[in-house]
Amino acid sequence: MVKEPSPPPTAAPPTAEPGDDTESKILDAAHAVFMRSGTAGARMQEIADEAGVNKALLHYYFRSKERLAAAVFDRVARGLFARVGQLAMSEVELEEKVRLIIAAYLDQFARTPYAPGYLICEMNQHPDRAGQLLTALGGSTTVSRGPAMPFLAGLAQQIEQRVAAGRMRPIEPRQFLANLVSLCVFPFAARPMLCAVFRMDDGGFREFIEERKTSLPSFFLNALRP
Amino acid sequence: MVKEPSPPPTAAPPTAEPGDDTESKILDAAHAVFMRSGTAGARMQEIADEAGVNKALLHYYFRSKERLAAAVFDRVARGLFARVGQLAMSEVELEEKVRLIIAAYLDQFARTPYAPGYLICEMNQHPDRAGQLLTALGGSTTVSRGPAMPFLAGLAQQIEQRVAAGRMRPIEPRQFLANLVSLCVFPFAARPMLCAVFRMDDGGFREFIEERKTSLPSFFLNALRP
DNA sequence: GTCTATACGCAGATAGAC
DNA sequence: GTCTATCTGCGTATAGAC
């Protein structure tokens, strides 16, 4: 019971912590530590401390640091793409879909604000993670199973219809999606930079995001008016 | 002369390399290595190899790894914000300014595509970097000297005028800037993710960015039509 | 200024008792 | 399954010759 409440480091990990089994406690701790320190910067001892278990146990449950890091990466990636992937593939009308995706993203990141930065860092420094991302996503019921990307095709179709109906300017589907995701994710990934440049503290950032929840949908949908 | 042309790792560092003095060679090498491996993941030996000098020399010129990392961070930060900061503060008309900023960003990143990811990682994992960013920027002739942010104030004024003239929808200046930067920077920061999800190789990504150069200005300006 | 050789600590991983 | 103790290699940093 050495485990302290731990200075709220990377917001709440997905799974519960109280009387959970050791493996979960380790994974949750690793989740938090890897997110704030990066894989290379994190120390196994740090994870053990945060989990309130012995360092040797990390190796008992997860062979090596690299395997533990991979497990955490998978969990974070799935957590990020799950809802949004489902929303993107759903049959909802396009404008409403955009609103739902923005709301889902901003809402989720308000709870796990460090996930975007973690994923970006991890994939930039560890090239294999790109492939791992796809298998992680392909294995679950989310985005891309198989070689093509069904949700992109579906999106393209929706866009095409709307353009044909004269209700939207033409836009390449990948650019559509890249714009949408950029606007949602970047402020979280670049949070320290934004906070520095805009002179915001944690509260200021929260307000900034709150305002964004209302301004972003109209901004994005406006950009696509014919 | 152990120095190989080195497999184009992080695109060309700012300064030249050929017969330069040792300190510059080290800084350039550190620039490249820190960018692709991150500060924590990088090894001093790796930097020495890339610079074609002895490992001990790194400590001769830059005391410690941390100091070397700080020097690189400063250089990258200044390089990224210099042009854009100047553009943002210039007296150019707002629409034209937006076009110039987008062009400058996409053009610059086409040459140093890993800079955004590096900066984001560095600032997420190394909290002190936020302050360092501001001093680095404040020292140069770019963005924020003093406590306030002149370029934000100037931007706010331009927006206000345009809104008053009925030529633009109202938008909070910080949201304006956040949107602009997000759309420009994120695709580079999240490049491995985009390439994986969109099934793009390096060439495909280049094309994607090329298309973005034309589609992004109209997208952004369109979003602000009244 | 540049090199070789080396000191020193730390972090990942294992052995083995309980 | 969980712990203590320990091994091992690696990475930063320094000492000191040239």
C-alpha cells in the first residue's frame, strides 16, 4: 500500500484501479507513466512505484519494457479511434456526423488530454508503431479491417452526394478528414505550446476548449458551404 | 572522415555542413538525431557518429546532453516561429496574410517535416520547455517580447475591423489562430498516423501536401465568410 | 582542440527465497 | 504470485595524453 493518490498526472486511465488484479494495476500505471514521460524517458521503477508493486512484477507480467510499451500503445490507440471510427462509419447525415465527431473528440480529450501528444510522439520516434496502429485498429470493431478503408469510402460517398445536391463545395475526402481531425486534435497535442503562447493555465485551457466546442462546428461546416 | 552522407534522416538542418567548424557540425548532428529519436531516446554516441567527431567533444562544446538538447530546441523553435511570427505581425491585409502564412508553413515543413512532431514531443515530456520557448521567441525579433502578445492584438484588431465591415463572421482571435495553425501543422506532426490510415508512402504524402497547398486557403477563408 | 581510456551510476532484467 | 538481492550492459561524463 505504498500507492499514493499520485499527483493527477495524465488523467484517469481507462480501467478502474481499486482492488483490481495486479496486471491491471501495472497496465494502468504504465499507461500514466508512459504518457507523461514517453517510452524512452519512462523508468520501470517509476511504473512500479505508481502501481504500488515490485519492479520485478512488471517483468513477470510483461516480459520486457518494450512489450509493456506496446500494450499501452494499443490500448491508447484503440481508445482514441473507437468512438470516432464508429461515428465516421455510421449512417448519420453528414452535417450531424461532423457535429457528433467534434463533440466526441473534444469531450474525450477533456478527460484524456495527453493521449494525442503521446500517440504523436510514439509514432514519430518508433517507426514500427505505424503498423501496430493498423493491426490494433483492424483487430477491434472500429476503423479499417482489410486493405481498404470502408469509413473513408463511406465518407467520400456522403460528400459526393452532398456536392451533387449543391449543398457543399467539392473537397477531397482525405482533406476533409484531415481538416476535421487537425482542428480537434492539434490543440491538445500542442497544449503546452498553446498555453505558453496564449498565456493560459489549466483553467484557461479548459475555457478555451469549452469555447471551441461551440465555435468549431460552425467554423468547419461553414467552410464547406457551396 | 567517417561521416557518411547519412540516410536522409530528418531533412536538412538549417546550417551548412561541409567544412564547418566542429561546434556547428555537432549542433547539426544533434539537431538531426534529437529530432528523430527524441531527447530521451537519443544517444550521445549516435550524435558523435553523425557529426563525425569524438564523443568527448560533445561535452567539450556543450557541457552536458541536457544543454545540447536545449540548444537544439531553441534553434528549432526559432526556425519554426520566425517567418510565421513576422507574417502574423505584418500590415498585410487579413485574407492575404492567411494565404501567406499557409504557404509559408506548408513550404517550410516540406523541407523540415519532422520539426512539428519534435517540438510537440519535447514540450509534452519536458515541462520546462514551455518557458524556454517563450524566452527563445522573445529574444529573437519574432513573436512575443514583453508580457503581452503584440501579434495577437494586431490580429484581433484586423479581425474586428473585418467583422465590423460585414466581411467576416465573428471569431475569437485565439480560436482563429488555433484553427489556422492546427490545419497547417497537424498533418506533419501526425504524419506517420496519416500515412498509415490513408495508406500513403513518402510520395503519397508529398502529393497530399501539394493538394493541401491549394485546398487549405480556400477552406479556411471560406469558413470565415459572413 | 581532439583523441583514448576509464570512472560511475543507473536501468533493465534475472535468480531464487518465500 | 510477490518479494529481495544481484547481475549486466550501457550511457553520461571526466581525466589526462597528445
